[in-house]
Amino acid sequence: MNNTTPDMKPAVPILRMFDIDKTKQFYLEFLEFQLDWEHRFEEGLPLYMQISCGGCVLHLSEHFGDCSPGAAIRIETTHVEALHSRLLAKQYKYARPGLETAPWGSKEIRLTDPSGNRIVIYENVN
């Protein structure tokens, strides 16, 4: 690669959110992401925020035009079985995910956030 070739970084998905409290409960308390920052152009306008967990960064937006609800993302991880056990131990009211082995050889936890976005957290086991 020469010095003029772009060095692309991982994509940062933007997911739509509707209920800030339920969204924070799901991502920050249940999935254990951390809140990096929040932004509003002024009080009473839609919230835009960044959360992260390890190397995974997500943007969550109340803005109508940023994205459509019902998106689907895949997040690769390590120790998915331990994560699955930790999530189940929390007895979160709105999600009790299973742990599946996919035909292509990954172990997967499938979740849906409070705004209908689908999340697959997986570990390649091959």
C-alpha cells in the first residue's frame, strides 16, 4: 500500500432508537456497552449518541432521517458462551436469548433491541 491509498477503518453502524430509557437499559445495562458521548443540537431535539464495548462502536439516533428501524448487524466477539451465560443470569425482562450453532460454524446470540433492530453477537468456532 502506498502513502495515498486510504486505510479504511471498521464501519460504525447507526441504529434508530425511539425510547431513550429502554435503549440505554438494553445497551448499557444488559449488553454492558459504555456511553461514550451524547449530542443534541439543543434541548428538546433528538438525541444522537455513541456507545462502545471493546472494539465495537455503535451510534444510536433519534433523528428521523439517519436510518430506518429494523436494521440488522453482526458483532464478532470472543467467549460468546460466557457472554451468553452472563446475559441469562441478568434475567432481563425483555430478552432471554439462546445460543445457537449456525450451519456456517459460528456460535450466535440473536437479540432484538427496543427499536426492532436485530443484533447477532457471534464467535467463529472453525
